[in-house]
Amino acid sequence: NSPAFSFNLCQFGITRGKESSARVTVWRQFGVSKAYTMESTYSGFETGAYKGFQIGTKDLKEIGRDLLLGILEAWKLSHQPRKQNKGSMKKKVVAKVDIAAGKH
């Protein structure tokens, strides 16, 4: 949930250029199907709320904080009973849609 992150720009496929990446190596050697990497740039943002801005220390700290909050949320959801998990997720999605539509 970071304005500096775009899920749509993520690439999860295994291309020739990614064969030696940590994510693919961990998957091939250890069978870990959900290994994630975070990549950043020293340049700037190409899309989103920060488009055209140079990345600074403050931005990287904010992105790191948002990443950890996302991991914590995913962990909490994965440790809830399945029925409760579905209801909780649905409520959160509805709330986010309402907020985006200006209903809150």
C-alpha cells in the first residue's frame, strides 16, 4: 500500500534475464514458490504519485516502512482461521473501494 509501488509493473515470470536472480535460484534449488525480491533505483519514479521525482533517503525509508506493514498484514491474514480471513479481506476490499470512491 505504498504510492511508490505498482503491482501492475511487477513481473513474476522467469525470463532468461532472471535465471540467475535470487528469486529463481531459491525456487529451483529449494522449491520455495513464494520468494520475493524488492528492487529499487537510484534514479526516480516513472509512474504514480511520485512521477518525475528523484528518490531520496526519506522516500526509501517510507517505501521500507510500507513494505514491512504489508508483510505484517499478509502474515496476520495467513494466521487467521480461513472463514475469518475471507470475511476480513472482503471488508478491507470494500472499505478501500469506498474510500477510493469518496464515500468516507
